[in-house]
Amino acid sequence: MRGAFNRIGFIALLLCLSPVLAGAARAGTAADAVFRACGSAENQIQVFECAQRRLDAIERRHSETYAAALERGRIYTMQQVRDAGASGGLLRESQRRWIAFRDAECAMQADAHSAGGSAHHEEILTCLIDMVSARIDELEQLYR
């Protein structure tokens, strides 16, 4: 019985400290803004829900940016090469491969930092936020 109380106390301590530790580990990342915005969260579940909402918003922006990049690629291709599908096809293939890389990279990073721990899913969210934000920047730079 005493062991169960010790485990519960340890888990409670981790839950209290995880937002603090998570914030310290993320300084300088795109996800840092997310965790600052989620600073009013009172527990790990609220931090997770807030981060998930932020990721959803960033993914919507990514989808819009990708669609605009596809359209710009088609316009560029039609004007320069007269082949409407070439640039869009390369961008689509690049996007498919990037998504596979993003998912594998975030799984690997989360596993390296918190394998099986309570912060594992939070680590994945943080990585996804960082990588999707960087991809938006890449697409905007390539297809202005």
C-alpha cells in the first residue's frame, strides 16, 4: 500500500513540474511560443489540449501555404516551361516525403527524450509544431 502512495506522489510531482521542465527544455523553438501561450494551464492535460489546438492552427496554416505553393508552382511552370504539372508534381512528392520524415523524426526525438514517460506525447506535439512551422517558412521562401 505504501508503494502505491509513493508512486501516486511521484506522479503528482511530475505533473506539477512537467510544464516548468518542458518550458526550460524548449527555449528558442517555435513551440516556445505555444507553451508561453499555454502558461495559464493548470495541469498537464490542459497544456496538452492547448498545444494540440496550437498544432491544429499551425497545420491549417501549413495546408493553406502548401495549396498556395502548388498554385504558384503551376503558374510558374505554365509561364516558363509550358508544362503545368512538372513543378506541382515535384512539390507533391517532396511534401509526401517530408510528411514521412516529419513523423519519423518526431517519433525518434520523443523516444530519445521521454520514451514511455508522461511527457512523450507532449514531446511529439512540440516537435510537430517546430517542424510544421519550419516547413511553412520553407514553402513561403521557395514559392513567394
